[in-house]
Amino acid sequence: MTGRVETGADSGPSVANEAETRRSADSSERAYLTIRKLLVEFKLKPGERINEVQLSRSLGVSRTPIREALNRLASEGFVSLTPNRGFFVRSLSTEGLLDLYELRSIIESAAFRLMCERADDSEIDRLRQYWEAIVDVYPNQPPDIILAEDEGFHLLIAELSGNPELVGQLSSINARIRFIRRIQIEHPSHDKAQITSHSAIVEAAVKRDAENGAKLLREHIEMTVSATQQALKDALLKVFAPDNGAELKRRRRARDA
Amino acid sequence: MTGRVETGADSGPSVANEAETRRSADSSERAYLTIRKLLVEFKLKPGERINEVQLSRSLGVSRTPIREALNRLASEGFVSLTPNRGFFVRSLSTEGLLDLYELRSIIESAAFRLMCERADDSEIDRLRQYWEAIVDVYPNQPPDIILAEDEGFHLLIAELSGNPELVGQLSSINARIRFIRRIQIEHPSHDKAQITSHSAIVEAAVKRDAENGAKLLREHIEMTVSATQQALKDALLKVFAPDNGAELKRRRRARDA
DNA sequence: CGTCAAGAAAGTGTCGACACTATTGCGTTC
DNA sequence: GAACGCAATAGTGTCGACACTTTCTTGACG
């Protein structure tokens, strides 16, 4: 994604005081970031038509920057555009998720191999240090932090591959699957094998064992069909019945006690 | 790229009489296709700022659909957007090309492996038939046809992988490197090893020899640094000095005779 | 009840105008 | 010549209005 907008969505804008840093050409970018967040988190439901007029009102800008943002998000896979009917939120389906996870696995294992070939020792050490800095507290962090740290780990590998296209691809995939990954991390069955596999991946990196590391990554990333379906159930519950979802959880807890 | 615009850019619109099929919501799509073609072919020079007003005049539409198209093309890697300064044509550089070729190699070899796992015999036969239908005339076709047939061959492999994300990714990469690939095909040093490698790839597919096929694909696709630099020289000549390029070719021919 | 047609309402696509920002051109000074 | 400042020009970002398309509502009919 070398043609990305210069202000970049994934590196995050600086959290400056808005009144001080308010520049022109802000509305489209603000719209983009806000709508993207809604889409990443499925705050807008799968298949839902996006209402530009409503968004325009709630963001306090005219429809033009909304449409500009939506056109960008269409090309990024978050929405689809049907002429004269509008923009529709991407679907949330087993097949779609499996495809994305598979693509992620392909990108990440290739990145790992390239990292082993190309990175110098101090660069590999960056990965080791990243993991060592967080390994002890990682399992006790809230899901959002776990997710961010996990993504950071994997993006660092992509960065160390020396191919910026891989970084861009992985970053884009991350955003599209973040919602389901967050749900997986929240799930009680989410085990601590993540720690073991991250540590093993780091070890393979230090040894520059490309094939073993790539294999570990694949195992770490790829999901079975049934696991995907289970995660999807939880995701759909969260999307379509957020209150009922909480109610169901309360009932499950009462029953289990 | 599951969020693609429904009319799709890569499958090509039907070549209908425009007065008959003129629908509403056409301007943005027309702008998109026209500008994209300009960008694929580097008719707009690397680094050049895109002038919306000029495009608006030459396409006979207002600036709004131009901007909508450009926002899509920004997210697709053809242009970059700098706020208040406009959209700029993607660069044409050795590193950038190597990165894209590498990504293409990663995607294609993974697709080949998945195809060998998943495709049934009739599907693998599609690939064989595709190649057999063109192999005899292939080397004598004009560069544009060779390029289209080659892309079709590789996209069919991606399709047979069963992962639409891979198809979308490969399609997108193809568009971004098409210009340089066309130049390579035109080059006198472009040899007929392409035929041998395509045939060998088909043979590996028929045998479902995933690893050998992936290796052949990688060798078929990946470029050395020096080959990339040579191709880039020709590309830059074509972009920045199209007339001088023709003049230089005439002089070379006179000198060689 | 279901189906259809017509009209109203809502939403989409594009337009041209305006405010703002960046670039260019020109004159002055050293 | 280079550097600077200012004004003019050109281009970008957004606005609200208008035309067009789609969706929704309502009434009539079988």
C-alpha cells in the first residue's frame, strides 16, 4: 500500500489538542478515521447500508468528506459500493474469515523467512526484546492490550523482512480481522499457548531457523473451520444482540454456579 | 479486496454502446477507470501531482467524481494523497518494484500450493487447457496479448486456490507492475524461457507437485536487482522521453546494421 | 391475506460556488 | 547572482443545492 494517504491510518495520529492543531483538510481524514473505527469494530452491522446523511450529521461535516472516506474504505475492503444504492458494510462470515486468516498466514510466514535471511543480529534482537519486555505481564493484560501487543509483535516481524509491502498488507489484514480476534482473546477457552508459541517463534528467529519459525507461525495463526464458526457465533451475538449477549452471559454464570 | 466496488475494475465493463447503457452513477466509475488506466501505464509521470481541474475538463465531469476515483486509487496504491497539496503518482523505483515482485512471488507460490491441495482434477485440467490453447501462438503475439495471457494464466492458479483474497491481491499487484512487465516483454533479451517455465508449471500442477511448482513459479517471477534496474531504465526512458526513446532505438538499429 | 401501482420520502451522485492553502511570478535588496 | 517579501494565481477541500434513483408507504383490488 505504497500509495497510502500521507497521514496514515495505522500509525495513529498524534493525540494533540485539536483546537491547537486544527488544520484545513481535516474533515475527510477525521471522517475516515471515525468511520473506519466503526467498521473495524462492526459497530455498523454486516451488510448494513451506510447512511451518509446520518454520518454527516453526527460528524458535523458535509457529505463530501464522508463519501471521500467511504471511497477509500471501499478499496480497503471495509465496505462495498453499489452504484445508486450506496456503501454496504463488509460481511462477517466463516469463509471470509478463513480466507483472511489464510492470507495472513501466508504473509507472515513469508515475512519470517525473509527476516531470517535479511535482518542483522541487532534487528533480530529487537524482536527478542519486544517479547521479553511484555511476556510476564502479557497474559494478565486486558484483551485490547493483548491484541495490540500481539499485532505489534507480528508487525515487527514484517518490518524486519525489509519489504514494506508486506508490512502494509499485514497491517490491512489486521484491521479487517481485529474484531474477531478480540472476541477470541476474550473467550474463556483462549489459552496461554499464545505465550509458548510467541516464545518459540522468538527462539526460532534468534536461531534464524526460517522453516521452523514459519511453521510455528502458521500453527499460531491458522484456525480450524469449527473454531472459526465458534468465534463467528460469538461475534454475531455481539454485533446483533449486544444486550442479549450480556444477558446470556449472566444466565450462563448463574447456571454454572 | 472483498469490499471492491461492485462494478469491478479488473473484469472490465462490457463494451456496450455508451448512449444506450448510460446509467446514472457513471461519472465516478468512468473517472476511476480512465485515471486508473493512465496510472497503470504511467501516462502520468512518477511523482507528478495530479491536476483535478484538468482531469475534470478533459473527462467532462465535475471535480467530485474525480476526487472520489482518486481516493479509491490512493487506497489501491496508485497514488498518494497529501492534504492540501493533492494526489501524487506513485513512484517508479528499483526497490518498489522488487518489493512488489517479491509480494507477487509470495502470493503466487502460496496459491499454487493451495491449488494442488484443493482443486479437483477437472479444475487442474482448466489450467492445462488454458495453457495448451495458447502455447503455440504465444511467442508470436504482440506484447499486450502475451501480457494478458500470462496474467490470465497466473490468475487462474490463484482462482483455483479457492481463496478469493489471493485472487484480489494478485490482481491488484498485477495492475501496479503491468507497465514494467510490458517493457520487459518488449525487450530483445526477453527469451522464450517463459514458455518452458509455464509448461513446467502446468506439469507440476497436473502431478500436484506443490513444492516443485511453487519453486518454478518463484524462479519464473522473481527478478534480480540488476534485471530490475535495467528494466527500470527502459521504463523511465519511456516515461520521461518517449520520443527520444524511439530515436535511440533507431540509432541502435542503424549502428548494429 | 397477498399483490400491484402510484406517490411521497429518503438517499445517492454530481454540480458549481466559496473559503482556504499552496504555488508562482515579480520586484526589491544585498 | 541569491534571498526575501508580497501579490496574484492556481489548486484543494468542503459546502449546500439540485437532479436522479431507490425505498417506503398507502390504497385499491382480487
